[in-house]
Amino acid sequence: MALISTHNPWVFVFGVLGNISSFVVFLAPIPTFYRIWKKKSTEGYQSLPYLTGLLSAMLWIYYALLKSDAFLLITINAFGCVVETIYIAFYITYAPRKARMLTSKLLLLLNFMGFCSILLLSHFLTKASTRIRVLGWICMVFSLIVFVAPLSIMRLVIRTKSVEYMPFNLSLYLTVSAVTWLLYGLFLKDLYVTIPNILGVVFGLLQMLLYAVYRNKSKMLVAAEVQSPQQSIDIAKLEKQPPNCGENSENEEQRENDPQNIDQTRNIMEVFDSNPQIASEV
């Protein structure tokens, strides 16, 4: 197997670019796991994306080992295997007991038993001429599953009208990575690399479009959330503030002691004394 293609230099160019862009994408969850490490809790994050990512990288390495001119697929997916394994180890360390047990079972079922089953079945039940095609379809299915994952995030953005959980940089890196691997697959004439990345480009562009649509709406929502607590605090302070009874009593005393008010009161009493009928009606 040739390590690097000498037939078409564009395969090497886009393979290297694909390695660089995928390197950045693989490192994108670092802030998430830094938060997990800092808080010593997984906070409801799921381990399935990292388990499927690890299995996908393992399958692509096996596929690249059987295919010629695919060394650059090996390099990036080997790095992906290392990074995804570290992420899963972090998750198991800080996840609650139920999530830890579920992740361990899925790791054993998918990444060990699943991969070993595919490896053995493809080796013993398929001929050498069809083995690459069978494995290519399997790799393509898992890649499509990975690319379909952002649909849940896109649905969340539309429902909440907020791009808080869909950073633009990550969407951009995913799109660039899909474009480079799409071109790599086209120049390598590899259908199994090309098809999943067509879907990756489409979803990446849709994510950036959603970001452009809901970016300003997210800022408006944040501003409203910032103002609302202050208003509620002011209202609460007004409700908790006791009535100023002292001031009311002082004002009443001042009105009673006012000479003008005293004179008016005397005049009214004199009227009542001179007109008993008015006094009785009152």
C-alpha cells in the first residue's frame, strides 16, 4: 500500500488540509471537558457522540489500511481515536454512577464487540475484492450518523431562537473540514469518503445560515433577560417597603395645628350652632 499518493498531488493537498481542519474539530470539545473537570460533574452531557466518534475513527483506520493511497485517512483518525478515548475516560471519571455504567456498557458493546465483529466478519465472510466495498458502506453509514447529529442542535436553535449552544466557530470548522474531505474524496475517486461529506457540507451551511438568522435575536433575548431581573427586584423592593406611618401622622398633626384650619373649623361650628337643622342633617 502506498502511503502517499503520487498520482494526483491534489489528493495530498486536500488530505493535509483535511487533517488540519479535522484536528481543530477533534479539539473543539476541550472547553466542555474543562468545565466537566472543573465542576467534577458531567452536568447532563451525553457520552454517545464520543463513543460513536471513536468507533467511526476505528473503522476508517481499518478501511484506510485496506485501501491504497489513504495514509492521510490513517493519521487523522488515529489522532481522533486518542482524543475520543481521553474524552470518554474523562466522562466515565466524573459521570454519576448510572451514566458511568451505561457508558461502560456501550463502550464494551460498540467499540469492542461491535468493532471486533465487523473486523472478523468482513475478513472471513467477504472476499478481498468486495471487502473494501463492504467496509466502505459501513464507514459511510457511521459517518452519516455523525453528520446527522447536529440536527438536534439546529432544532433547538429554531425552537429557542438562540444560538447559545451552536457556536459559529465550530460550525465554520465543521463546514471547512467537510469541504476539504469532500474534495479529497473526489480527487481520490472514493465514493465512500465523498458522499458523507456532501451531507456534512449541507448541514454546515445550514448551521451558519441559522446563526446569521438568529444571532441578533439571541442578543435581544439576552438583553431582555438582563433587564427583567432588575425590574422584578425593584418591584419586590417596593412591595417589601413598609408604609411611612410616621410621616402621615406628622402631616395630620401639622394640619390640625395649622391656625388657618382652626379658624375654618370654628366658622363651621358657628354655622352649625346657629342652624340646628343643618347640624341634624349632617
